[in-house]
Amino acid sequence: MNNLQLDCLIIGGGPAGLAAATYLARFRRRALVIDAGRSRANWISSIRNYPGFPGGISGLQLLGDMHAQAKRFGARIESGTVSAIERSEDGFLVTASDRMFRAATLLIAAGVEDNLPDVPGFSVELIVRDKIRLCPVCDAFEFYGRRIAVWGEGERSVKEALFLRTYCDAITVLVASGNIGASDRERLAAAGVETLEIPVVRLEEREDGIALVQTDGRTRRFEGIYLAMGSTPRAGLAVALGAEVNMADCLLVDAHQETTAPGLYSAGDIVDELNQITVAVGHAAIAATAIHNKNRRAAARTFVGATPDYSSSGVSQACVRNHCGASAHRLLGDRQRLVTCCGSRS
């Protein structure tokens, strides 16, 4: 077991996890990120709706910059997969890649697992090359005026197609027989959206888009396809600790991003269906601040009624009592800063 007691262990090295790590490091908290390398941001060729990057930035670049920023302020980031979490007297015991860590609090920012098509010709590289897309809120602007398809299930496909109608005139919803009801077909028709019952047996990438191959060999070509197949939050570890989920299986959190399991926080796509990096980073800032304050209050309760002994640091008890008072308690665990604060006066 790693004997260091962490203030917070963060599960997930995507935008939410890395943003939280930066905040906690700047709060001078002992934070560790366990990253399984599964962030959806890795697939994004260019993020164009994230503030501060008018020319866009790739998901890989953004993650790399956030990683470097967190480490610059002292956050630890390790590759690994968390396999088990259990409660302990002082927080949590976390098993990750055959190592065990102790943490006062946890932040789960593990994201979601996208439901992807299981047909020949599909690969994640089609997403990376912008032939297939997952998020119309993120990038429908870039498909303005193009011929696109929405491929998915039921009501989700209908909602996505109607949302995309703001950007595209030529939209086709690919449906399985009976997958979309008569009333939804009428809504789509009224909006000028085509519905097509097409058994897709293969995808073929083309220079100017992608083709869907039918069972009879005929093809339909589109300039892009939006998947509306949904996703599954990676919430299993949190649920095992008693955290509750909503109807979409996203973790329920309060205004401070704390789940219904005390001491367990969550941020990012795992708690919100909007799935935006800006939202994930906002969650992270809220959660990290709440975690810092929770640890701070816990430390203050531990030392109520007693004056810590800093004599080995060259700081006299009189200085602690007379000059620093409560600030000495806030600096507990950071002896060098206490010496800097009080050393010249003791």
C-alpha cells in the first residue's frame, strides 16, 4: 500500500479530471490522478467552441496542455485502471493496477462509454477524421449546408435530427423497421427530414464523406454521419459505494458536485448528458473547491483545543500562539510555509 494519505484521488484523466487536479494542486492539496487513457477528447480533431481558442485546438493538444499545467503545480498523474474502492476509517482505499492508495476524498471523472456501431468498415478513426461525429452541440456548425445522416435509436434520433435542422437542409434519419413511431415520422416529415429504413451492412469511407452499403449492394452517400446511439456512464464503482444515478444512469450530485455517497464527488460527462468540455471543467472547479474546503474543515476539527508542536521547525510555540493563531492550523502539514511565515518572528 502507498502510505501517503491523499487529500483526493481523481479517477479519470480527461478535461474534468485534469482541471480538478490543477485546482487541487494550487490549493496545495495532495492530489493524484489515475488515468486509464479513455477520454473521448482524444478523438476530437478540432474543438472550436471552447473559449480562448478562436482557431480551434485538437483534443490531444488540449489534454496535453492540461496535463502539463496540472503537473506544473504539483499534481501527480499516473496511468492505470481503478479496479476496486472500499471505505476506510479516514476515507477510501483505492486499488489501481495492483497498487493501493488511501484518500480522504474521491473525485470520479471517468466519463462515458459511447455506444458505437458494430458493422464492417467502422472504426474510431472515422470519428477522428470527422466522417462520423458524436456531438451536434459541439460541431454541427462545421456541417452547415451539408448532406448528413443521423444513425441511432428511436427518440434520440428524432431529437438529434430536429436539432441539426438548424444547420442542414438535407438530413436523413436511418431507422430500423418500427423503431420510430408514426407520430415521430410525421414530425420529421414536417421538418423536411427524410426517414430511411436501410439495413446497413457495411461502411465505406470516401474522400468527400462516407457511404452506407445496403444488403442489396446499393449505397447511400453522405458528407457526414451523426451517431445517436447513446452512451453508458462509467458509474459502476460509484454505485457500488452507494452513489445514486438518474434515469440516464448519470451520477446524481448536489450543488458542490458531491454524490449521495459522502466524500465521493463527480464531474464531467458522467453526471451531465450535455457532454461539453466547458461544462466538465466547470464541474471540476466546483468539486475541487468543495473538496479543498472539506479537507480544510476536517483538519481544523482535528486540532481544535490543541496547539500543534512546531518546535522542530525552529518556530516557537509562543509565535504560533501569539502571531499566527488560526493561520498556523491552516498551514499544518506545510512546515516550510510555516517557517517562512513565522520563523523571523519566533
